[in-house]
Amino acid sequence: MHKVNLEGGQSVDIVAENIEHLKELFPEAYTEGGVNFETLRQLLGDAKVLDEGEEKYGLNWHGKKKARQIALTPSTGTLLPCPEESVDWDMTKNLFIEGDNLEVLKLLQKSYANKVKMIYIDPPYNTGKEFVYPDKFQDNLDTYLKYTGQVDDKGAKFSSNTETTGRKHTNWLSMMYPRLKVARNLLTEDGVIFLSIDDNEHANLKIVCDDIFGQENFMGEVCRATGQTTGQDSGGLGSSFDYVLVYSKNMDFDLSGLPLT
């Protein structure tokens, strides 16, 4: 007879393993850490789920409506002059503003709406494990896990294999969306905006800009050599490039095939 002592620990999470197997077989049915059962039913041949009335092309995330509302909310800040920190205060035609970029953009709308010819932005590339930005719409991890159906009302996880990647993109998108909305308001009718980005959020930024500026106003993309290679240890291709997306405010803008010298 073999004597076996039962000690504390956790057995194999069968549900988590089943979900992983489903993800391998039907990746389309796996979104933000959970199984989309309607999609899974369709992939398994259930024709009853073919009602497309609620579907439309676009990019959605938890917080998009709130981010859109933030763009419409007036700023409570005030721009204060700093002559002692300035150069040629009485003569210069240049303006440098220090502050939260969203609040500043909102304040500029009063004087500069439809008056800015060109905007260039170099936002965070969201390369870290988790994007952190001190904004009011920042969700903590518990909120994200609950919203995406990975924990119950008491915070207990349905699976030990929770997903947080969607939160990374959600926070970044919610940060970018209102800033791009307000930036568009500043552009002249023949204005243009240039946006630097790398592989981490390139695809998401392109779709968000299509939403805000209109896909028809996408003027093209610049592939920029960075001078250094990253990602060699990722198991994929190393990258030596980032990108600049170019959008105009309306379809009448014409770059006339401007060469990339």
C-alpha cells in the first residue's frame, strides 16, 4: 500500500485548457480573454446566428463612448503667460505651451479652431507591458477583467489564464481618441496631420484615424528608417522602421505625389 498525503495546491484548470484548445481551433471566436459564443456557433455551422443587423465595420473597445464624450467636455484649465521663462516676449511669433496636451488642445479651440495648417504628433508608441496614462478614463485591472467577463461580481476569476492585452490597447486608444478628435477641429479646411507610430499600435491608429478623419482623407504613409533594429529576440522579424500616417481634413487636399526625398 502506498500512502499519499493531500497537501494544498491547485489542480489542473480544465476550463482554461478547454478555452486554449478552442482558441487554437477557432481564433475568430476568442476576443479579449473570453469566448464569443455567437461567433463560435456560427463557426460550427449554426445558420441561426447570421443576423447581421448589429454588425458594422469599425474598431470598438471598452471606453470608446466615454473617450468621445471626453473630447466634447470643455476644459476647466487656463493658459497663463510666462514672460520670465520666455525668449523675445515682445517680438516672437512662436508659441510654446506646457501642460496636459488634451486640456491645451481644448483651450486652443477658442482661438485656433479651423486655423492650423499642419499638425505633427509623436504619441507614446505603447511598447511597454502596460500603457499607463494619468487620465480620468483610466480603468484599473479589476474593472477590465469584470467588463470582459473574466471575473464575477465578487472578483473571482473564471479562469487562471486571464487576458490583459486588450486592456493595454484599450487604455491607449482611449487616450488617443479625444486628442485626435480635438486636433481635427483645429485644422484648416486644407490642413493636414502627420502621426508617428510603430508596429505596436499602427493597425489600431490607422482604423481610428479612418473613423475620425475619414478613410477618403488618408493621404498615404511614410516608412521611416529608425537606424536601429528592435525585436530580434521576439521570435519574429526584427524591425528597423516606424511609420508616419498622413491625413488631410477634406478630400480637396492634394499632395500631388510629393516625393520622399
